[in-house]
Amino acid sequence: MNHRISVTWKLFLAVVFTGVAIIFLLHDKISHTLTKNVRYWTQAGHTIPVSNNLSGQSCLTSTGILDSFIRAHSNIDNWRRVTTDVYVYSAYWDDRDRLERPSVVVIAAGFRKSKNLSSIECVFSNDTNSKESAANTTFEIMKEHHHKYASGIFFYCQPLFDKPSLYVTLKLKDIVDNIWIPIRKLTYDTKASVTNTTALCVRPIYGNLNISQSLAEFIAYYQAIGVSHFSFYNAGIANATLLFLTQLRKNGISITLNSWDLTEDLRSMWAMGQMAAIQDCIYRHMNYDLLVIVDLDEFIVPQKKYKTTLQKIVQDVDKRLANKSNFLWGSYVFRQTFFCVEYPSVNVNKNGNFNLITQTKLLHENKIWPYCDRSKYILRPQMVKMGGIHCVLKHLPGFKMYLFPSRSALVHHYREGIRFCKNKNVSLAVSNRAVLTYRQEILNSKALQTWIKFIKS
Ligand SMILES: *[C@@H]1O[C@H](CO)[C@@H](O)[C@H](O)[C@H]1NC(C)=O
Ligand SMILES: *[C@@H]1O[C@H](CO)[C@@H](O)[C@H](O)[C@H]1NC(C)=O
Ligand SMILES: *[C@@H]1O[C@H](CO)[C@@H](O)[C@H](O)[C@H]1NC(C)=O
Ligand SMILES: *[C@@H]1O[C@H](CO)[C@@H](O)[C@H](O)[C@H]1NC(C)=O
Ligand SMILES: *[C@@H]1O[C@H](CO)[C@@H](O)[C@H](O)[C@H]1NC(C)=O
Ligand SMILES: *[C@@H]1O[C@H](CO)[C@@H](O)[C@H](O)[C@H]1NC(C)=O
Ligand SMILES: *[C@@H]1O[C@H](CO)[C@@H](O)[C@H](O)[C@H]1NC(C)=O
Ligand SMILES: *[C@@H]1O[C@H](CO)[C@@H](O)[C@H](O)[C@H]1NC(C)=O
Ligand SMILES: *[C@@H]1O[C@H](CO)[C@@H](O)[C@H](O)[C@H]1NC(C)=O
């Protein structure tokens, strides 16, 4: 039975994939996808001069240094199939004050049109003997559009008593497979407003990114503006890139690498399950004051001539706009513009041996995109219920999103193949030098120093 279903899935998947691929090619939307990102980084000439027998396959079973890196720094959560059409990644005991009642939030994914979803129930356990059905199970499909076959799904499980069990699973019609997901407790500081720690979530990535220098630039830049921790989801990152991440960690840069082994069914999720990864990242980093949600080619840049941090620009907004001492915005949205990477580089000789995209590509299209359309955001994890790709989709009651004016801060998005840039009418482009303020920090960064050592070794 399972076999037959999985054949149907595959067939359906193939048809959907072909259809979607055609539609995307026609609409130039393929640029949205991770594949395109990877291609961009490749085209931008950021080469990784190590032997490249690297394909996009998962390295989780690898041995030696990579393996110990992964074991030491990864969470043990990963995708597991719990019913015919649903997989679970992780589960959290969500007892935040502003919720009516605590519940277990299960981050899952599966066939979003399945009629089975409404019959699925949560089951709790503390050991292999005890089992207890939830008093109430509800689900919510993560809003991903794009007509994908599979989607991220939240299951909310209400226990009989407001106390967490150790494990949870999902069952359909009394069939309980013995696949128990540990329920993680949220760690957070209820006085978050007085701390200012910032973490950054990167969506699932894979392959020989061919980007390790760009990765170093990305980390260097975000550290310069106040990010202290980086969280990656490994959907099959190539060994060379993993090795580089290992070196970064050895040099004191705080990075976690989360396993993200998608089955074939789940690979049809938008951008390798970006939405589910965002939700997991939010729950996993409840102890941080702020979380930055961006892709590897996106840089949130304060538009000031002096150095500042993300914490500072957010605090300034809170001070200016709060009318109650305890009021805080739940998230902060930044509009974006595309920078033309195919235009000639400037200031190349000011960057030592590095080919820094942020420091050499200063011209962008003459358009600033609207809020929640390609924009990126910073959120306060304790105040968010569902993150999105371009802005928060649901806050906890009482919190809203703050729309950052583009003259204060802007997402610099470096991407090849944008229509505006292809026209090559440089006179129409807009010059933006704000990011040059951080050149020295980037050049002196541990991340770039690590890169230099890495390519020499
Ligand atoms: C990496 O990029 C360089 C130049 O952009 C290219 O020649 C090389 O083939 C790329 N390597 C891989 C494995 O994609
Ligand atoms: C790449 O792999 C092939 C076989 O899989 C091997 O013959 C070749 O030597 C490898 N190249 C490098 C540079 O490691
Ligand atoms: C990564 O390295 C391990 C051994 O360290 C090897 O078994 C595995 O095949 C490599 N993966 C890729 C994609 O090259
Ligand atoms: C719902 O679950 C049943 C039993 O596991 C399965 O036979 C059926 O195919 C599932 N429905 C869908 C739409 O996958
Ligand atoms: C597990 O233990 C907690 C408290 O220790 C209890 O409230 C809960 O009901 C137990 N769960 C099950 C399934 O027995
Ligand atoms: C289950 O939870 C939902 C959402 O919180 C609520 O609307 C519904 O009334 C609950 N059902 C029961 C039986 O408690
Ligand atoms: C965090 O806040 C403290 C006090 O306001 C400040 O001294 C410190 O520089 C801030 N850290 C960052 C990274 O902004
Ligand atoms: C704070 O602002 C909200 C909406 O902006 C308003 O409804 C409320 O009355 C204000 N409270 C105070 C104390 O000014
Ligand atoms: C570039 O844009 C300017 C301003 O719109 C226009 O005058 C000029 O003709 C354009 N040049 C080309 C080569 O299209």
C-alpha cells in the first residue's frame, strides 16, 4: 500500500514539477529559487579553489572531521515520516505568556491537500509504555503559495493537562508508529527587551555553493552590524563548504548547522521547505532578542554614514514610537532593491585580495520594492506565531510589524539577471555607498581571515 502511494506521489510530483518548471521559465520566476541563488554565486566569480568532486548530496553520513562537527553542533532533529502523508521535523512546548493556553507546536510537512490532515491526532508519551491522546489537535498549513505539492504544516496539540510530556507523535486512525519526537522546551528571557542578542537564520542550503568567500563576506558583514549567531539548515551542503563552516566555528564564530534531510516527497516544498525552516528557527532561538531572516545574497544595510548595529536601529524605533513602557514591535520590515552584479566593479584595489561583492557593486535598479514583496525582516521571536519569507505572517496578540523607511535601512540584494540590469543603461541606475561604512570591519573580520587560511591549506 505504501509502495503504491509512493509511486503515485512520484508520478504526480513529476507532472507537477514539469508544469511548474514551464510556468516558472515563462515568467522568469525561477530566479526565486535556491538553484538560481547557487547559480548566481557561481556566476559572480567567487571561486572555491579546492578539489571539486562535490555534488549536492547530503554529508550527514560522512566520517572524520565533518562528522564530529555535525555531531557536536547539530541538533538531533530531522525529518521523519509519521503518517502516510505527513513528516515531522521538531516539536516545542509553547508556553509563552500571551497564549491562552500552552500547547505543543509540531513543525511538520506533507501533502497539503490531503483530506487526512483533519483526522490526524497528537499522541504524547513519557516513555515507551505511556501513551495519551491530545485533548485537541488542530493544524494550520503554512502559507507558501506557489502551487507546490507539499507544504509546511503546523500541528497544535493541546494536552489534557497544562503539563508537557517528553515526546509527541502524530497518528491517523489508531495507527501509532513508534516514531517519537522529543518535545523541546522554549528557553527565553522574559526581560528580552533589556538584552540585545541577535541571531540570523539562513534557509535550507545545499550543494557546492561555490560561495565560500561570499559566505565569509556575508558572515563578516552581519557580525559587523551586531549578529552574534548564525543558524544554517543543511539540505546537502558539499563537503568543502562544510569544512569551511568547521573552520569558521574553530575560529570562534557561533554557527549551528541543523540537519535538513528531505525525502523526495518533501523536496517539492517551496525552496526546500524554507517556511518550515523559518518556523523551526524562530522556536529554536526564543532565547534571542532579535532574529534576522535573510538569504545569503541579501544584506540589510543601515543607510547611515556612521557605523551602527541592527540592535541599535531597532532600539531607536522602539524608543521613538513606544507609548507604553512595555510595548515593542514584534517585527521590523526592510524594503529591498536589486544591485546589478553584472555592472563593472569599483574600488577593487581597496579590498586587499578579496573580491567583495558588497564593496564593489554599488549600483542598484531605480526601484525600491514594496513592503512584504521581496522585503526581509527582523523579528522578536517571543512575539511571533508564524514567520514568513518576506514579513511576519502572524504575531502574538498585541504585536505588529514596523515598516522601516527605506531611507533608514534597505536590503541590498545582489543577484545577476535582473531585467533592469540586463538593459545595461547605467545612467538609470542609482548609486548607494552606505555599505562602504563597514569595509574595514569586513576586511579585518575573522571570517575573511579564516577564508584566507582555508584556501592556503
Ligand atoms: C565555481 O565557479 C567557477 C567560476 O565562477 C567555475 O569555473 C567552477 O566551475 C565552479 N565550480 C563548480 C563546482 O560549480
Ligand atoms: C574526482 O573523482 C574521480 C572519481 O570519482 C576521481 O577519479 C578524481 O581523481 C577526483 N578528482 C579530484 C580532484 O579529487
Ligand atoms: C564527503 O566526505 C565523506 C568522507 O569524509 C565522503 O564519504 C562523502 O562521499 C563526501 N561527500 C561528497 C558529496 O563528496
Ligand atoms: C490518507 O490515509 C490513508 C490511510 O493511511 C491512505 O490510504 C490515503 O491514501 C491517505 N490519503 C491521502 C490523500 O494521501
Ligand atoms: C508525562 O509527565 C507529565 C508530568 O510529569 C504528565 O503531566 C503527563 O501527563 C505525562 N504524559 C503521559 C503521556 O503520561
Ligand atoms: C480545539 O481548539 C480549537 C482552536 O483552539 C478550538 O476552536 C476548538 O473549540 C477546540 N476544540 C475542543 C473540542 O476543545
Ligand atoms: C547591547 O546593549 C548594550 C546596552 O545598551 C550596549 O552597550 C551594547 O553595545 C549593545 N550591543 C550591541 C551588539 O548592540
Ligand atoms: C498607545 O497607542 C495605541 C495605538 O497606537 C493607542 O490605542 C493607545 O491609546 C495608546 N496608549 C497610550 C497610553 O497613549
Ligand atoms: C538610458 O536612459 C536614459 C534616460 O531614460 C535615456 O535618455 C537613454 O536614451 C537611455 N540609453 C539607452 C542606451 O537606452
